[in-house]
Amino acid sequence: MFARAERPEVTSPAVATGRPELAEPAPRRTGRSPQLVGIVVAALCVSACQSTTVSGLNVRAGPSTSSTIVGRMSTAGTAVSIDCYTRGQSINGQTMWYRITAPHRGYVTAYYVRADANDVLHAC
């Protein structure tokens, strides 16, 4: 019913010359993924830069859940830039709170922040 087209044999330049071909560059994506933006932000942090472990983490004016909420982390894994640490209200046995400068200015409990043991943090 349908005639099948014949394809001529094509020899790859790598086979013909014995040299590997250079891969063509992948097309550029125009949109930025949230994960990529988070990675870039984390890489650019000058001070200690860590990330949250839960979504909806409140950023507070002081190191206590009774302090005013000044911001909220929308997703788990949000990069935070830590300025210093202090002691505050105990959250599940953790009394350390971090004062952060990005993405909001305020305090978050250390219980919900993934910290790198190699970072040197100072007391507030």
C-alpha cells in the first residue's frame, strides 16, 4: 500500500575520521526553575547560608513563637542567610535560633534549618 523510502547509508564523521564528534550544545531554556534559582542563591551567599527543612516556616521578630511574624518561607529547601545565633524559646528541645538576613530579616528556630557543621557562626 505505501512505498517504503530507502535511506542512503550515512557514515558518521567520527567513524570516517576516527575522531570523536563534538556534541552540539543543548538548546537554552528560557524559563528559570525554582530549584536552579535556589541553588544559585545558596552558592552566592557570603555569610553562612543554609536551607529550611519545612514549608511554611515563620520568620519572627524575636527568638520566640510569641514574637510577631515578619515573614514566611513558602517551601522546604528555601535558602536562608544566617547572620548569627542566639538562645530562645525551646522548640522540640532545641533552644538555638538563627537571626537571618535573607530572604526575610528576623529569627527562625534552628530546629527547622539544615546547617552545615563547617560554618562558623557567632553569637548575636
